[in-house]
Amino acid sequence: MILLAIPCAIILGIFLEFKSFFIELFQELFTAIKEAWIESKNMEATKNNLSIETTRNVDDMAIVEDADFTTAPVEKIEKIKYMLPQAELLSKSVVDKKADNNYVDVLTVILKEEKIDIQDVTVDDTLMTYKIFFKSCFIKDTVLRKVLTKIKWKLGSDEIFIRKHTEAEKYCFEIKRNQDNNFICLGNIAKKTSEHIPLFFGVDEEDNVIVKDMVETNHLLIAGQTGSGKSVCLLSIVNGLLLNKTPDELKLIMIDYKGTELNLFKNIPHLACPIQTTKYGAMNSLYWLVDLMKDRYSLLKRNDYQNLEDYNKENEPLPYFVCIIDEVANLISDKRKEFDELLEKLSSMSRAAGIYLIVSTQRPDSKTISSTLKANMTTKVAFKVASGVNSRIILDANGAEKLRGKGDCLLNCNGNITHLQVANTTKEDIKSVVEAIKVQGNNKQYDSELMAILENGFEA
């Protein structure tokens, strides 16, 4: 007994010493057992509810299986075929073919006073240009300057567009009459063409329609002072593209910092992203284009192709991309270095990848148009500018300072300069074409990768 009492006394002493600890331990055990019991009851109730719900669902399925759907019509969903808008949607202008006889008479009188014999006078109705052919092939420059001064005085003209040249072995010079041209609408020259990226410019002095393929002529620069017709030219080019190309053939990225020039084209399926009106969005769009260019070059390299045109002939065609930037001077005013690097990289490398630039500006100076950008843009359109310096920056030649505005321009395509009247397009024409596209149900089809970059920013 004594041996048994000793361990009990020890255990009792330990318990009394750590009484509080054992009490807390027993309380925690009791709480855990109670919670486990409550949880088991809840699980049992949940199982009962599930069994009841399952029974109901089985009954509902039985009702559905008994139903007869054999007479219900089945609709076949087909992909809507895209239809190009018709050129008949555009308005047309009527060119006045009647020359101003009084103007011709005055010119004849002035020349006869200076004893210059006239052989023939021809009139270009569109550009209101008078070509005067002389019998003699040798006329002093001093006499010509005197004649031109008299023409300016008597006809009240401050600016006369004059060119001297030999044509058909006849000495002649041209006088550009200082009045409004006969406007040529896009509807007069628009047609279905086989060009990859057709650019409808207008008509030249011989009334020939000027249409260029951007794949052959490369990037396009449009420059001129305010009110000279620069924006009208840009809108006509875009409208002409929509008349000839489907969203699968051509994708557009529009950067309009003012937010008013290109707004009429919003939500068309040709757009790869919404029209960008901020510098942040413009820069991310250009970053994405550079990334796309690199991806396409990798694709062409793996398949042994030199350019996208050759690739599309033998594979599933990839769309061409045209990035349109309105008023680039305002866009690059802050982050000039970044924008210049992106534009120069695209203008020098993106052609073979099927990516092209159309850049317009009303400040054609050396700060806006860098030498590298100018060299890579082999197609240039110069509207009226303030001085011969600006004309040489755009065209590498004088002449744009003598233009009269309102669509009168000079086109320099790979070194060949053509004098032309740009095609005019109205707000109603653009709305008609855009509505014809949207009515087919082909709404905006934005690129998901580009949209993610515009939302989250570009990560190099």
C-alpha cells in the first residue's frame, strides 16, 4: 500500500502544481469535440438536401426527355461575306470646259505688244493652266520677265505658276491662272483596281487620273500649310482604300492627335485599334507595329521569302498594315527622340513586312521632318507652303511656294514631279461609304494583342 500511495501522491502533487494548465487543456479538448459534433450534424443535413435536389433534377430531366423537339427549326449560321462599297455612293463634279476667252485675249494683247508671235494657246480646264506656244524658239529672259510683270498688273494676279520648257520643238511657257480650280471629286476618279494598296491622288495637267500602288511607291509624306488641301487629300486616300480593300486584306492604325480629322472612320472593321488621340496611345501603337514587323521578318526568314507580297502568293494571305498619322509635328513635340526613333525604324525597315506609313504635317521644317524620315519616304505630296525653303525640304525642289492652295499640289514620286489637282471628298461621301460597311454587320474587329498593349503599356 505504501508503495502504491507514493506514486499517487506524486501525481496529485503534480496536478495541484499545474492545475490551471490541465483545466485549460480539458476546456480546449471539450470545445474541439463540440465543434466536430456540430460540423458532422451540418454535413448530414447538407447530404439530405442534396439528395432531395438530385431527385428533383432527375424528375425534371425525365420531363425534358419526354418532350418532342423534332419539329423545332434549326438555324444554320453562315459567315457574312464582306461586300465592298460601290463607287456610285460618291458624289461627282462637273468640270467646266469653257475657257475664259477674255483672259486669253488679254494674254494675246500683252504678247503682241512685246512683238512676240503666238502660234497656239491651249487651256487645261481642271487646273486652269494656259500653255502659250511661240513661233520663235529664242526669246530673251528680260523680255519674258517684262511680259510676266504686265500679266500680273493687268490681270490682278499676285502669283502665277510659270514653267518654261520645250515641247514638240516649240518654245512655250505655262501660266497658272489665279482663281479656283475646277474641283475634281473622288467619285470622278474612284474605281476598282488591282493594286495592293491603291492611293487615289487626283488628275494631272493632261486630265490623267493619278493612282499609285503604295507597295511600289513606299511610304507617303503629305505636307502643306493650313487650308491648302492637305486634310482633304488624306481623307480621299482613306476613302479610296475602303472602296477597294476588305478588312482581311488591309488593316489601318489611325493616329489623330486633334481628334477631329479622322473621327468619321471610327468603329470600321479595318481598324486594328480605336483611333488614337493621345501621345501615350500613339507611342504604344508604334511600338506594337515595330514588334509586328520583327515577327513578320522572322516568319519570312523561316519560309525563305523576301517580302509579304511573295509570301501571300503561296500561303494564307496576311493583311497589309497602313499607319496614318495626322499632324506629326504636334505628336512629337514632347518625346521627340522616342517618336523619331520609332518612325525612322518603321520607314526604313517595314516595307518588306507589309507595313506602311502615311504622315501629314502643316509644319514642313527640318525639326519636324528629319533627314532619315525624308529619305525613306520616297513619295511626297507638297501643297502650298510659305517659302521655297519649305518646298525644298519636302520635294528637294522649288515650286510649292507658288501653288495657290485648295487642292493644287505637286507630287514627287521616286524623283518624278507631277503637277496635279487633288481629288475632293465630302463629309457625306465618307458617311455613305462607312455606313455601307457597317450595315453589313461588320463592326469593329480590334487586335487583342494591340488592345492589351494600349491598356497595360508596352513591355520591351
